[in-house]
Amino acid sequence: MPDDEANPGMRNWRALQPLTEAECMGLLADGGMARLVYSSRYGPTALPMVYRIDGESIVVGTWDPALFDEDLRTGIARAEYQVAVEVDQIDLEAREGWIVLVRGAAHHIDTEAERAPLIGPDLEPWIEGVPAHLIRVAPTSTWGNRILRA
């Protein structure tokens, strides 16, 4: 394919590469920042949160459960709202990167017994004295794409 520098009139060519579920989970393995996406009483909402992988699920942590508490609690045992967790890594200058979207049910981690093994350097509260609120998302579908220079 043409090289952009040798042919300045040519556009940058990029390829979209679908990722397998295993590749998606591999990209998420190190944890970091994600967006929890859900339908709130005010409309579509996406909130930045830290996350880590725990077994086959994703645990996201935030420090203000008031932002979503009413929207993500049904009040019915084992009835959980469906959410999405979106993670990406984009190099804006190179216009390359990847995006992963995981969909599943949001389970609030409310008890200290559930929280204790999960709290660590990657899910520590960022605000002193404010405990993290954790939500576990058990994936029901995983989708991802990588954008590469072709």
C-alpha cells in the first residue's frame, strides 16, 4: 500500500481487525481505567472507573455510588441491570489502537467479605477516607476491534 510520506496526496490507510473474546480479555488483563455504561433515569450514562479482572468477571470501582445507585439496583434478589464496560487504548497521533466492550449484569459488591479480596493497589480509593464502591460485571458478550496501519 502507498506510504503517506512518499505519496503525500494519499490518505493514511488503516485496517479494522476484529478481536476474539480471548484477545479482548487479554487486553483487559492489566486493569486500568474503563467506562461503566448504562441507562440511567436521566438517559444514557458513561462513567469513568478503575477496573480489574477477577477470574472471568470485571470488577469496576468508583467513589460516589450516588451517581448510579438508584439506577443500578432493582430491589429484587438476583435481578440485576445490564451494563457495558468499555475500555480503549488509542494513539491519537498514529490513529491506531483498540477498543473492547463487555456487556453483562451489574452485581453490587456490598459486603466486606466480598470486598476484602478485591481491594488492592488497582482498586484502592483515590480519595482518602472514602471507600470504593465495587460492581462485578459477569460478561455475557465481549466485542473488540483493533485499528492498525495497513
